[in-house]
Amino acid sequence: ACFGETNAYERPMWFTNSHDDYLYNQYNSEKGKGTFGKPTFFDNVKEEYWACKEHVCLIDMSSFTKTEVKSKGPEALEFLQYLSSNNIEQPIGTIIHTGMQNEFGGYENDCTIVPMENNTFFMISPTSQQTRSLNWLRKHRPLDGSVEIRDVTSAYAGINVIGPHAPQLLYDVSGINTSRQEFKQMTCKVIDVGFASNIIAMRLTHSGEDGFVLYVPSEYGLHVYETLVKAGKDYGIRDAGYYALRELRIEKFYAYWGSDLTTHTTPLESGREFRVNFEKGEFIGRDALLTQRENGISKRFAQFFLNDFDYETDVWPWGGEPIYRNGKYCGTITSTGYAHTLERMTCLGFVTDTDSQGNKVLHKAMHEFILDKSAKYEIAIAGKKFPAEVNLYTKPTVYQNGEPVFIPAPKR
């Protein structure tokens, strides 16, 4: 594995067949083009990407922030309802994606919350949110001490079991029914694997592909990993790194905290209004979001597919590149990745509308402005502008004969 660092955690970014291959990729000047062009790990990540789509892969997710919020009575639920923009009052085992907004509607946290038994809630946040999310929770918890908040990140290893063979593999090692009828998407079960118990299994992969994330008590982490590897040999199991996950999620148009979502972006601007429940009652940021919904927004999260881009010879985008609409600067790129299914370089970023004086223009239907057929988009990379096609909607995974099928975004 070649490791990268996030918030002082080291985690695998991609894998090579041997240490000699790793050294060759790093230092062979004929194959590598430095940090500006096609990366030396391109082929490695491509193999992992297709393994995630066609077989089954294991990705280390242990660095994700894990928090337990509990109370004797309904206080924990009331507390999380006030902090979350989505509705947390759901049946036990339901996975809820939600933002925690500030008073201006921006993201203080983008997380996953699962109601467990005994007024306990298991919360997953990005790796970079470990200190920040805990501070936000403690800052707003009731002063009477009725809500207990614990950082349990080190208590659980995280293993992402991703790919079309993931359900059968998990059935083989646990004996639980992993059919979509019995173990539905966005639900959670507590299971046993091998000799390990009390594993929190969630049917999601943060990538749009089918599979599960297993949060394993740390003392069982290696045992569960080895059990999965041994049982998965007939399914073509292999390790994958975080770069493969990144390319999968960018292709599916999934926004991530720290790259795309910040304290200055709101769910309405990010295309996530469907994860905001205005009817549930008061929550932090509700008034700001209602005002924004009434008055309109000036920017919107968008996906771009580059045309006339040669990934072999052109300088690659890595984030921060300017976006042009009809020759006018309108925003910057936040995330990039190569979509192997579409064979296109893909960029995510925010498009902003401004007047001739540079003042932001509000739109109640920002999608109409962005998708206007007369609009021509370009992404500037190292001084060269590439024409780009724009998309505003997450492309769902559909299933044919029980297998996931990726549906490319139609050209407008």
C-alpha cells in the first residue's frame, strides 16, 4: 500500500503488486510525469476501480470519525434533532444522512446517524471532522448533563466491503440474509463475523456502489479482515485504496465534506435540499435556509465532463481551477477524478452568477440558469481552457437481473 495522510491518520491511497513496482512508479522518469500530469498510480487505481464495480474490494475506513450519543430518555434524540437539518426520529437501524448547519445554513458537519437501541445514536463523520464535530456537539449539549457524548473512533475498525459480490461474501461469513428485501439500502444491523461479535454493519459504501461498511470492535479488526479475504478468494477479492473510492464518488456526483462542502455552502446550494426536513421543527440554520429557499441562491454545485482532454498528455486538474460560463469567470473546481466508466475527466465545483459589478445574483431556479442551452462552459487548467458538459443531478445506480448498472448522464 502507498499511504496518504488525513488529519494525522495514515490510510492506504492505492496498492501495487510489490515494493519494487512502487519504487518504479515513484522514481522512473520515463513512466512518471510528476505531479502535474497523469499520476503514476493511474493504472493501479483503475484496476481497483473496476474491481469495486465487477468483483469485491476491501477499503480501510477506520479513520472515519465515530461518535456515540446517548441518554436515559429522549434527550439524545431531541439534542440531535436540534443540531441536524434532516429528521433523526426514524426507526432503529435506519441510516440517516444529514448536515449539521450553522446559523447561516452552512455545513458544520456532514454526517451519518443511526438510531440504535436504548436511546443510543451512532454517528459517522469524515476523518477531518474528529475534533471539529466533537467540539460542535459539546458546544450545544444540554447543561443538565442528560446527554452523553463519546468519541469512539479508536474503538472501531472500519472495513468497506464494496462491489457486486459483497452481499454474497457477507452472507458467507455471517450467515445473515443480505438480500435487498431483508437488508435494505440505508439500513444497519448488528452482526457476527467469524469469532467477532457486535459488528455494526451498514448497507452503504459512500460511493454509490452496492456493499457494506463494517464497523468492527478494534480487537477483532484483523480477524474480520482475514476472514473476509479468505472467504472472498473465489469472488476475486482484493484491497483498494481511498483514490478508487474518490473516483467512484466523483463519477456519481457525491459531495464530500472538506472538499466540496464547507461552512460557507448550504444544502440548497449543494443540491441536498432533499436532506433537509423543514417540517420536523426548529433546528440550527432553519431560518437561514427558509430565507434562502424564499429568495433564491446565487451558486449551485455542478458536475463537469471535460471535452478534448487527453489524460495521457494534458496537465491534470486537482482542484481550484477556474470555471468559465460564456467566457465569464463563474466559480472554481472543488474535486476532480477520472471517470473510468465514462472515460472522461470529471470535475465538481460551484457555479456562481454575478452582475457586471461583481454582485451576486439570486435565482429561485438556479438549475435553469446553469442548464441554459446557450451556456458554454470551460475549465481552465494550466492556462488552457477545455470545453465542458455540465450536469446537476446525481446519477442513480439501477439494477438489472440483480446486478448494479451504471447509467451515464445524458448529454444536454
